[in-house]
Amino acid sequence: MTKAITLGIAGIAGVAMTMQTASAQTAPWLQPFDYQGQLDEAVDVAVDVYGNSYVVGYGTSNQNEGKNIVVLKYGRNGGSPI
């Protein structure tokens, strides 16, 4: 079974990170998400029976704007969101 965990935010701009650990079927991967260069945060993550990871969080495009909900789906091998 694959696992996915959020690493929280990192860096000055607040970049959300998602990492999947290695299993017998997949290599480990780390994927950053930067929503228009402002504060981003991954809040929760789930993995389906196929190994796809679903990340829920938020991003802001500028400091005067409210938070935008973000839902990302990554395939079992990582890469760009599906």
C-alpha cells in the first residue's frame, strides 16, 4: 500500500509540499504546489485504492484576497497534478 503525507508549508512564499513514500510498486516522489507565488497550505491528504493521492488545501493569489480552496489529484507515480 502506498502512503502520502503532507509536509506543510516551506519557504518564504509558503509552498505546499506533498510526498509519497516508496512501496514495492512505486518510487518515492515529492511535489511542490505554489499557487501564484503567495501563501499555500496543504491541509489534508487521502490515498485511494489505486494509489492516487488527493490533497486538499488553500492558496492565495495576493495578500488582500481571501483563501482559494485547492484540490489536487496526483497519480500513483507523482508528477504534475491530474
